[in-house]
Amino acid sequence: MQAQPPLPRQWRASDSEAVELCREWMIYLGAGDVVVAQGEVRRVCDLYSSHFLAWVDNRRQNLEVAVVQNAANVAAVDGRGPLVFVPGGIYPEAQDIADTLGVALLRFDSLGGDLDGASAVGRQLRARGLATIAT
């Protein structure tokens, strides 16, 4: 992890700003080749790198099971690791499914400039970085 962590924002991130913020977090954690999805690819995920697919759920509500299941299903077909970034809460059922299916849940705070692992894989990736995990 040689890059600097993203700087705190002065306001709550819009959807596009949240995607950019999470891209910066992925770079900081070691996925230097991360790209913001464009066009038709955006229907699949928000960000991708050679080893990870990422979704940014910037809604002001708890993360639902369906988002976690979708990430796990798409990543299983694709072969890359699933990451889901959220700014807020996560329903316990969604966290349980994430742990069972190996989906990394990462909670970001645009104002505080923090990123925390919110699932077992998310905590592992936050602590060790994305470049250290073989997928």
C-alpha cells in the first residue's frame, strides 16, 4: 500500500463521487489497475480491476441481502473477487450472507475519510490490502 488514503470530503458524496472515492480506496489498498465502469459494463458493476469487481451502494439505507447475492453471483461467473462498498448500515442477514459467500463488505465515510471492513473478508482486505489476496 504505497498510495495515500483518500482525503475526507467536505460533504456527503454523491453517487458518482462515492464511486470515485471507492476507486481511490481500491488504489490505496493495492488494486492499482482499478477502472470506473462505463457504458454497458456499468450494468454489471461500478468498478473493476484485474482481481476484483466492486459495487458502490451509496443509498441512505441498510445494505440488503439482494445486493450481496448479486455481487457473489456475478463474481462467481466472472472469477474475480466481489467487493461491496456502503456508507451506512448493513442488515444482519446481508452480513451473514456476505460471510458465507465470501463477499467483502467495506463501509466508507466520505466526511471522516475512513474505511472499515464490515464482513470477514472485508476486514481481512482492509487489514492486508487487495494486492496481497490471491483470487
